[in-house]
Amino acid sequence: MVMLKFVIFCATAIASPLWAQVTSEDFVRDVYGQITRALDLSGEMTATMPADTSDEPIAEILRFEPWQMLDDLFRDDIVLLMRHGPTDWSKRDATDVAPTDCGNQRVMTALGQRQMQELGTLLVANDMTPGRIVASEWCRNQQTLAAMLTGMDRVDPFMMRGVPVETFSEANLLLSLQGAPNVTALRELISSWDGGDGMGPMLVITHYTNIEELTEFSVYEGEILVIDPRRDNRVLGYLRLKSSGPDVGHFDPEVVKAD
């Protein structure tokens, strides 16, 4: 049996919580997740792959804010509301393009797919394994899902077996062709999540416009908002890769240039 190990560092000593003592008969690799306090309000998650394998090191760092959200991150009844991963903004969606017409819509970059693989690894290595995954039909969302599952498999190829993975048309791009007419069904999906008897948090991979309509938050590509259904879908905070930044499609050009 291999133990998945977590280490938390901050200014004061913290007793190791129960979620830090995770074991599984299925683990075949010794992957170290580590959580550190980066600034007064934020923390960072890293993952270290075993040195005796050919696995490439994890280059990305997953930042979360606020630090006070830490305990909530390991609840099964939260929802991880995520925008799809980084895309190629040199190509825009064709007019009236169908969600599954990948040749005529904006899709993920090769770098974005690698980043989403590492995001999947970082989540699972730090014990944030989804108990249910729901994704938009759009190609960039399905690519995000596939990349994240590949990254999760790097930690444990058996962990995601049996986890429900669903395509949900109501998570499609808001008001577009074959898109969601509103966010009512998506809001109801989030509100109804109760953890599924210890299954783990629900991961929902949708779009900028849907998330903005639901929460009034502007999110980067690949960013995750942590939602608490028990508190009227309150946004508790965010998780995003340290390398992420604003995109030209939804942020002021001056902000993008500065980033």
C-alpha cells in the first residue's frame, strides 16, 4: 500500500487534519501533494511525481484564495464551477457553429491542454477528487475534461473509475446555437448537490458567460469558483493555476497587455 502524503506549512504549526491521512489500495505511485500558505490571503498547492519514474515533473502551481477556505475545499458537498481551459483566440467561433463542430470553433491550445492535465493532477494529489463531473458539450469543454482526466490518472489510474461523467446541454454556452437559454437548470444542478454520500465535490465545466450570469464573477480560462450549495450557492473563493491570466475575449485589452 502506498500512502498519499500531504504537508501543510504556514506561520504557525497546524495539526495534521483527517483529510491529510489518506490511503488507498489502488494507489500505484507515490505522489506528494503539498499545501503552503503563500500570502496572507492565499495558499498554493503543488504536486511532486515520484523520482524513480519517467514522469515529467509538475511545473504548475494551483493557487487558491482565501486561505480561510482551506477546510471547505475538502468537503464533499461543494461545487467546483469551472471555465474551460486556455484556448486559441486567433480563431473565433463561426457564426451559428454547433457545440460539437470542433473544426469551426475556438478550441484549446496544446499548452492549455498540458496545463489542464497538470490541474487534474494537482487536484487529485491534494485530495480534491471529484465525485461527479458535468461538462458542456462544446469541444473546448470536452477537451478540458479529457485533459484533466489524463492528469488525474497520473496519480491513480483507478481513482476515477466509477465516477459519473456527464455531458449537460444546459451547461452549454449561454444564448448561443444549441446553447442554454438561461442558467436556471445549471443553478438548480448546483443547488441540489449534497455530496452524494461522500462521493466528493461536483466539478462543473462550463463557460465564462454562464459563470458570470450565475455568480457575477469574471473568471480566467481554467479558473474554478468554489460554490457552497448549503449557503445559497455562495462563492467561497477561487482556485486557478498561477500561470493563468486574463484573455482577450472577455477582459479589457489593457489588462491583458499588463498581464
